[in-house]
Amino acid sequence: MKKIFTLFVATAMLLSAQAVTVNRAQIKHVGFAPAARADVQNLAANQNGTNFDITVHSVAAASADVTIAPKAADTYWYFTAAPAEYYDQVTPASYTAYLKDYIDENYGAYIQYGMATYDMFLLQDSYRDTLSGLEPNTEYVVMAWGIDPTTFTATTEFDTAHIHTLEGQMSDNVITMAYANGTLAISATNNDPYFFIMESLEDYQYYEDDFSQASLKDEANAWVNSIGEKLPYFIYEGNQNIDVLEFYTTYMAEEMPNGDYVALACGHNGEYINTAVTYAQFTYAATAVENVNADVKAVKSIKDGQIVIEHNGVKYNVLGTEMK
């Protein structure tokens, strides 16, 4: 089953500063203007709806600007955008309920103690935003609708406008990966930038049904959208050797459990994926040396020309094998 789209959240959201560690399921916050590009169409498409006027302009391969104006001055409202193929999967009621659950989960304590109210998470005046992270040559639907700030329930139907992004420029970089002894070796045929991420196989299978190119790209895009402004931390060039334990404990979680994992890599020019998505499945098992260093600090010494690691009164060689 496809996950509910979470591409865009209007800037009324009170998102707090976060560390580099990323969360696959977080909603992406957008609102920055794109850099100037030669492939931008500065046309304007106007949609006069029942409750909102929506103007789409500056359409590029991976972004578009939208301006949304409510027709009634006292309207509290929200907007989002999704690929046209997913448009019929949501309603104002279902998406409003989804947003309320998100707010309650992340900001419920602020609301409970009077430090925030639901209206702070909604828009009221005209609003202009840049939708980024779009797929090239894809049709999207922008949806705007009213929300009651007290009950946080939908008060209008969707007013919509359609966007069709431009063709993107693809890279001929061919990326391959191979895993051995805690290291992922990434090979690239040129120095074009590419995106890299890894997650547990269980997490991947929670969102995706298979390893088809469509599913791999869907997962990679979901990660890119979740990472947002932290994306540069996950962009590489050329051949790389990734220590999976170091990467996972730096960016994904404090600990890396033993188990099965999936790594994804694909060309990314800072705006969109521009190669096929490559994946590698591997099983991670901490070595004995990593295990003995996990809680109490081990003492290293050299005896008879051999490195000896002593931990809790037990001696190990450099491979983690107990010495008799």
C-alpha cells in the first residue's frame, strides 16, 4: 500500500531545529526560493476556485512557485501538493485528520498548556511558496482548503490547480555497491554527485512492496524529502568506502542493531534524482572487538609483537578472538 503523500507543509508549522540525524517519516518543510535556472517557464496558470484563487508560475523541472489567496478574509486554511496519480486517494477530511494527528503528536503538550493553539499551524492571508523536490516531467495537483482553527476539521472542499514539471537533465553516472566486512564500496563511473542512504530492511519493507525501480525511486525520494536542508550531508562524488556502523550511528540512530539492511544510491543534482536508483542488501553483525568495546573501555597493549585487547579481564586479539 502506498504511503500517504507528505510532500509539502505550509510554513505556519512550528518546526524546531534538529540535529543532523534524520527521521524517514518526518514531514518536509519547504519555503525557500529556487536558484535561477535556464529551464524555468515564467508562465502563470490561474485557477479561480470556489474558495481560493491559485496561481502557478515559474515552473521548472523540480520546482514551481504558487500563490494562493482565500476569497474570504476570515478563512483559516492549508495547502499541499501531490502527484496527480495520488490525488483521488485523499479528501479534505482525511488530510486534515492526518495533519491534526501530526500536530497532536509533536506539539500536543504546547497546546495542552496554552503555549500554542491550532490556529498557529494554519494560514489566513494570501501566501506564496516554492514547491521543491518535484519529479521532472510529472503532473502535480495543488490543493487548498479551509480548516476550522478550533476543532481542526475541514470546512471546504479542495480548490485545485495542476502543474506539469519540465523535462529534467539526466546523468550518465552508473553507480554500483558491494558490501564486505562492515564496509560498503561504492563505485561511480564519473564525478557527478549522488545521494546515499541506508536503513533497516524492515523499515524499507514497511513502506515498499518490492525492489522495482519505481519502489526504489519512491523510497529514495521520500528520504530526500524528509532530509530537506540536510541533504548535503548525504551527497557524495566518485568512488567511496562507507563504514556502515559509522554512517548509521552518525546519521540514522545512536546504535546499529545486528540485522539486515538496505543501502540506496542514486544520482542527485541538488534538485532531483537523475539516474537509476541502485540498492544493496547486506547483513550487519558487530565484530567481537566492537562488542567488547560497547560498554566498558578496553585496554590495548602489544605483547610478543601482537596487539592484545583486554576487556573485563578477558584478552582478545585484534580480530576479536579470545586468547587463551
